[in-house]
Amino acid sequence: MATKPASKSTSTAVAKRSNTNVVSIQEQLKKQAADLNDRVAPASGISISIKNGEFRFPDGRKTSDPIDLVVVDFAAANMFYEGKFDPNNITPPACFAIGTNPLKLIPSENAPVAQSTDCASCPMNEFGSDGKGKACKNQRVLGVLPPDADEDTPMWKMSVPPTSTKNWDNFVRQVSSMFQMPPVSVIVEVSFDDKFDYPVLNFGNARPNENLAVHFPRQEEARKLVLAEPDVSSYAPAKPTKKATTGGARARR
């Protein structure tokens, strides 16, 4: 028996439902794509790095002179790396924790090998776990702008090394005490302390940020930047170091 063709009204209804589904899916996909920015590390090339006593900017500039910055927001970060540091082979951390309160950090659920349930009691976060220091590196991560930045100026990321976290924390307290404001309200001068042969940063010379009305609305952007987790997709356990031979091996030399 011949199949009765679908009525025009039925065909139209099916087409409308199909189009609606496509539009809905596309909207959901766009939202998921936007949300991915909160799940991955920022693109490379946006950090002010510190090397050989110099500040190295994303645009290629280098200087050992003091620099002026506006710190829009900041976070605490603990990073534990396996094996010895190799500047020619940078590896992801085995364990890490990032948050706004350095006293309440806990390892991320994405850490390849969590060393403890919390950072406060972690043996890798104790003095003496790496010589006189800590095996876990306690840092501060800053989201910064140049003082004359406008709404479209790219935001930079800057990591404060473990040797300088106390200096940064003290600066934050001073700003809070003097201005009753967070760091975004001031311009800070960042400089190298020449009393040390390793990088130690000083933070000082705070003065009012005249572009606060432009920089303050970018705090949410800065918060996402400083809380972004590192990319650990290439993590691999460190290879055990070879132990030196003794006894007969030495005798044969």
C-alpha cells in the first residue's frame, strides 16, 4: 500500500524543530568555548619574566632598572616540581595549588601527583625539605598593567619568586594601612635588590593610581589570569637519578 506523504504542516513543524535545535546547540557550544578560558592556562607570551637580573617583557623589551606597574589582582601559588630544574627542559609541576589565601591552599584536583591533602601539612612545604628551603615553591602571581594602560591594553602576568613573597606581602599590608585600599589603587615600583646574587624583588614607592577608573573594572579579567592552572598535559614522572658506584668500580679507575 502506498505511503501517505507527510502533510505540508507536519514537514514545516519538523523543519522548525530542527532549526531550533541547531541554534540551541550552537549557543551551547559558544558558551562552552567561552568557559574553556577558565579551564586552561593563559596563552604563552603574556608574562613578564625575570632572568639574569632583568625584567623581560612580552613585547621583547628588557631592563634591569626599576619598573612601574599597577597590580590589578594577585593570588598565591604553590608549585612542586620533581627532579632538578633544567632551564633547557621546562617540565610541568607534579603538584600545585592556587588560591587567594596562602594559608588555606590545597592541591588542585588536576595535580598529577598530589603530595598531601593540604599545603599547610605537606612535608614538601616544610623548610628543610630542599636543603635549607622548601621543595614546594611558594609564589605570588600578579596580574599587572602599565600605569598608562587603557581598556584595550593587554594584561600581563608576573610571578613573584619565593625569595620575594614576604616583600610583596609586606607591600600589600603597607598599601592597606596607608591608603585603606587594595594594590590596584596604587602604582608600585618593582626593583631588584642588588644585595643578593639571586633574584630578590623589592616593592615600594606607592603613589595613587590616577587611572584607577580604567583599571578597576578589569579585576575580573585579572582574577581569571592569576588563578589559571598550569598546563600539566605533558607531565611525566621524573627519571630516578643514577647513584654513584662505590668500591670495586672506583678501584678500576
